[in-house]
Amino acid sequence: MTTWKIDTAHTQVNFSAKHMMVTTVRGTFHDVQGTLELDETDPTRSRGEFHVETQSVDTNFGARDTHAPPTSSTRSATRGSASSRPRFSRSVTTSSR
């Protein structure tokens, strides 16, 4: 199994959300970490873990970033972090040229 660490200098976590069905608010999270463990012989055993600090939100409008309520879609309930652990559920076939 090979372990890969997210290169934060080359990684972006972006989002978009509709606001009052009129405009779309776009933003990014700057503090992102994660790893991917790849099993080349059995991809179903591969897994990843991704972690985003929700306080690192940036919508290019500081008042919105600091005022967002804890239950909004851009903040977690604790205003701390959000994590995900995706799993691979099927084999992936690759070919080389």
C-alpha cells in the first residue's frame, strides 16, 4: 500500500452556495490536510482521509466570513473542522501506453 499526503501548495477546496436564489456565493478553504492510501493490487482496500478547518473559509468578503452563523452551510456546528473518509468500493482498471 502506498500512502500519499495532500500537497497543500497545490490543493484547493472550493465551494459555491446559492444565496436567496439570486446570487451564488463562492469561496475556498485555505487550511486543508489529507492522505490517500492506495492499494494497487486491490483498489477496494484503498482509502483516504481529508480534513478542512472551517475557520479558514474565505469568500473574498471578510464581514461574511466572520459573521456566518454556526449552522450555515459554510461552517460546521462547532466552527472547528470537517472531515471525510472516502472508501473505494470497486476495482479500477488502468492501462499504460
